[in-house]
Amino acid sequence: MLSLRKIQPGHGLNLTETTPPPAPGPDEVLLRVLAAGVCGTDLHIDEWTTSYHFLASALPVTVGHEFSGELAQLGSDVQGLQPGQLVTVRPSVTCGVCAACSAGQPDGCVTRRGIGVTRDGGFAPWTLVPARNCVPIPMGVDPEVAAMTEPLTVSHEAVRTGGVSPGDRVLVLGPGNIGQGIALFARAAGASQVVVAGHGDAARLEVLRRMGFTDLIDFAETGMEAGLAPYLANDAGGPFDVVIEATGAAAVIAPALAALKPHGVLVITGIHAAPVPIDLTALVRRHQQLRGSYRAPESDWPVVVAFMQAHHALLRHMITHRLPLAEAYEGFALSRNKSATKVMVLPNGEAAACA
């Protein structure tokens, strides 16, 4: 079967023929992949940025960690799932034996592995995954939207980490897939204003406009200081209660803190390739908080699935491109040059809607 794989350390991925997976083990399922999203993590793996050199010992590996599929075969010990069922997959595989796992706290697992990162993932027609990582998708949610569950959990966790409350003014830096999800969940949390800013992101800002957001800034046209100035004026509300960064760009961190009110919260969700200098004295004197947000707890997944079911049509705006697996690498270029919000790769052809 055709698979998109990271073969060796260094730049690049390879479309290559691989052997289909064997029959699932007792606690595994064989998944027929229907849709797999191209993510910033995939771009980092392709580029072999320093933050992802830890993959070296796991290579070669099939990439792709945002995906949904149909259960084709169940292991002998699998319960609660049915053949033909549509599921999405939590990519974080916990060990089950460390102190946290043994205590029933898998979110604290210290030896987890990532599907599509350190074990084979979803850029292939078929993949094996642990049954406990499968999250059933309700009727009415199609496979392409279901494949966005993982990034939406990241967005949900960022808003939760920021403590966004009714009436808060929120600034989202980065209008990509994660930033768009953050904007949606901030609005759902009752934020009185959600401002989303990017740089050379006209296509992604247009997606936000179609989802009902109007306070949109492209710093490529205004510059960051000038673009934010109207929102930071006293008659506009002044500095923001919460700023959530989803760019991975070091240059935005200092201006983000400057746009944050005293006692405000700055949430970092972007993966930064190098250390970022921060004026800690200013942060301390303004009583600001800096919080990191990364993987969502397992308890977030049902909440996000319920949101997806309620807002299915809205979320479809985020899917801007669909490609067959043979053209998957072209989707990386679309994501990298900001032409796309979410590129869906369809390893088994057109994803069928679930009525």
C-alpha cells in the first residue's frame, strides 16, 4: 500500500509502497483511514526542525496523527466498538504500566508514544491503533470533520488553560487551524470580543470571516503595533484579558505581553524552534501570567466531539483542500504557504458522509 513516511533524519518525506498492517492484536483495531489532516507537526517533521529530532530512533515511520476511519477488524479482546463504526483516534498512546497509568491517570504517562510521530499513523490506507485510542463519532458528523478532532482538542485546551470567561476580550495570534479553533471555543466560552491576527494570512482570515468573526487583522498590511493599536485604545477596551499565541513565531511574544492587561494571561500553544527572550521584570510588575498549553486531557475529547456534532456545518469551513494520498506532499506546500487552513488527505478516495 502507498504510505507517506519519514525514512531517515533530515529534510523530506517519502511516498513509498509498504506492507499492509497485519491482523490486529488482542487490544488493537485495524482502521480503514478515510481522512487525515495535514498539521503543523507534520510540517516540522518534514523540515526536521530541532524540536522533532527525538523521532530519529523511531524511523522509518508513517506520519499523520489527525485522522478518522472505519473500523475494519477488531482484536479478540476489544469491547464497546463495532466493525464499520466511524472513529477518530487519540494519537497519544500511553504505556499502561508507569506510576501514573497504574494509578488510573493516563494523562500523566511519562513514556507515551505518538501515532504518526513515533509509530505508524494515518497517511496510509490502513493503520493499526490501540482500541482504547479510538473515539466513536456520532451520526451526522462526516469523516473529514471527525479528522479535525485532535487539533480541536488542542484549541479547546488552550482556551481552558487561558481561563477564558464570559465578558473577556481575547486576542488570538495565528489564524491557522489551531487559531481558528481557539477563536471558536473562546466565542463559545462567552468572550465579549475575539480578535484574530495573522501575517500574510488573507485566505485563513477569510475562513474566519465565513465563520462569523469580524475583528481580523493582517499584520502584513498594518504592522503589529499599528494593527493592534485600535483595539488597545482605552475607548476600545484597552489591553486584552487573555492573549493566546498559536504562531510558533518568537517575534510575537513581546508584543503579545504588551497587549495584555495587568493580571492577564498569555497562553503559548505554538512550538518554538529556539528559546524566546522574555522581559520577566515587566511581567512580574504587571502581575501577568504565562501559561503553556499542549496536549489535551482525554476528558476533553467527548466535549469536543459534542461541539463538533452541534457545529458540524460551521467546522466544514475550516477544510479548504482535499487531496488523494498520492498528492499528499502538495498539501504540505499549501499549508506552508498559508493557502490552506486544513488540507484533508483521503487515502481511500472520497470520504463518504455519515448520515
